[in-house]
Amino acid sequence: MGDGIHAAGLWAALNVVVLLVLSGMTSVQRRKHRVSLGDGGKPPVEAASRAFGNAAEYMPLAIASLILLALTGFPTWSVHLIGGSFLLGRVLHAWGMLTGVGPTPGRMFGMLLTYIPLLASAVMLIWCWVGGLQDFRAAKQTLRKRFGAASGQCWRTESGQAKHRPASDPH
């Protein structure tokens, strides 16, 4: 597949680790405050539960976007930039949720670093669909030579029609 898919895998794994840590923190707060379901009206349980829930809501979308960026042939550095920014945003947001009340700087910067990478990946994937990835011809040629046609690159025919190269196509 290539370095991009490995980069996406790295950021997916790190997001899973953050999600597991947040889940554990929620469990600790529930045990500490003797709450079996929900938050029991306890602010620390509610904060931990929402930090976990908010991460669980955004992480699948980010992971899917990273995988699609890698599979459509975007440069590995862009997958790392989006993945790293998103992860930092999720950590900052969780920290803000767990250490303060109301709109803390951690929460605000965390949400910005969640929205911006998601928006950037959406724009990049739409750009690929309309043919903007043609600017990366040199990168596509390198990928094609290095990984073969199965790299699933976004490409266009001579008439400009969008196509997806099947894995069985040797060119």
C-alpha cells in the first residue's frame, strides 16, 4: 500500500489508545462516585463520560478520513499533519473537559484542532474527486512505480472523467 497507509495506521492506533485511556478514566470516576449507569448527577463522572463520548464521536470519522487520504494517494506528510493535529486536538479537549468547568482554553483549542483537520481532509478528498490530485503527477508516478497499481490512486482519464484504478489494472 505505501507509507501513507502506515501513517494512517499509526494515527488510528494512537487515537484508539487515547480512547481507551478516556474510557478507563470514566470507569475510575464511576467507581469512585459509586455510579453504575450514566453520571449519577456527579460532575466529575459527567466530565469524564463526556470527554470519552466526545472523542468516540469524532475519532471514527477522522480515522476513516486518514485512511481515505492515504488510499487516494495524498502525500504521507499530509496524513501525518492531519492525524497529528487531530490527535492533539482530542487530547487538549479531553484535558480541558477533565480539568475545568465551562469553555476552558483546552476545550476551545481542542475543538479547533478537531474541526480544522476534519475540514481539511474533507476539502482534500473533494479536491481529489474533482481532479485536483493531478497536480501530484510526480507523486503518483513514484507511487505507481514503488507500489504498483494496487495503491488505489485517484486519477482521471484523458477526457477528464474521474476513474478509480482497479487493483488488477497493471498500469
